[in-house]
Amino acid sequence: MSDIRRRGLMLVLSSPSGAGKTTLARELIEADGSITLSVSATTRPKRTAEIHGKDYYFLPPDEFEKWVEQDRFLEHAVVFGHRYGTPEHLVGHALDAGQDILFDIDWQGTKQLKQKMPDDLVTIFVLPPSHDELERRLKNRAQDAGDVVAARMAKATDEISHFDEYDYIIVNDDVNAALGTIQSILEAERARRTRLVGIGDFVAALMR
């Protein structure tokens, strides 16, 4: 059995704002020592408490652009005026070492990952239990004006429309239940035959 090792996987969690994705991601990482959050590169200035290489890889805009031109990102996007991207070589090394990586990204980033590394990707879309509950969460969390909440709800509707591009759907009406479902999906995907390196030789030895 020692001849069998597992290739890591990329687990994507996406959801509209307010559906609970960030909480689920944090809980999953705390509960499972074999998965780590993807560390992005960004052009955003480093904040005082942040550490280069741990929180983000902080790149000057011109260097970030070079990486884009050299196709060194699995996915990249502009968020609130700053650029963010996932370095491909870092993810590749982690997967080869059997490390699972969690991605907290939207449907656009997920689509880019799917184009680059579809065989390593497992995607989950988290839905709120209802339209009214999503609106309530946004109002309670942000304390924003009505027009801001309306804008967030409109964006959420657009994001939800991409649900059918994902492998799994979870309705988050209970955090513990949703987390349990994610953990079950993760365990099943870890046992997928195509991720077990050396399984062919192991089975051949059994059949001798």
C-alpha cells in the first residue's frame, strides 16, 4: 500500500456574497490539515500585518503584467482596482506533493481554472436557503444603504445563474451540515482512481 500516493486536488468554493462561503472555507481549513488556502499574487499594497508569501505574493503592477504575458497564472482578475492571480507553478508543485488547495473564487476564476487544469479540479457552488434570507444576511452584515444592498442582490442573481457550471451544489441553511457535506465530497474525491498515483502497479501486483 505504501507504493500508492495521492495527487492533490483543487477544491473551489464559490457563492454569491452572503451565502456563507468564507465561513465554510475557514471551518474546512481548521478541520482538515490536508487542505490549505490558495495564496494569490496581487498588485494591492501590503498591509502592516500581512506577510509576503503567506497572505499574498505582492507584485508591482509591471511584474504582474509580465506574469500575465508569460501565462504564469492559472486565473487572474481585477477586484476593486487591484489585480489578483493564482501562480500556476506553486499550485502544480503542491498538487504533485499530494497537497489539496482550497480556492475561494467566483465563477469567472473557476472557468479559467477549468480551462487550465480540469482533471485536478473539484467545484462546489454554495447557495443561500432563500432569496429573503440572502437579503437579510446582506443587510445585517454590511449595514449598507438600501441601494447598496439592492446592487449586491443584483450581483448575487448574476452569480447564482452560473450554478450549473459546478460539480456540486450545497444549500447553506445550516453551517455544520453544509461543512459536513463538503467534507464528504472531499473524501470521495480524494479516493478517485485517477488521483491515485501507482494504483495500476499495486493492482497488477495483487493479480500476479
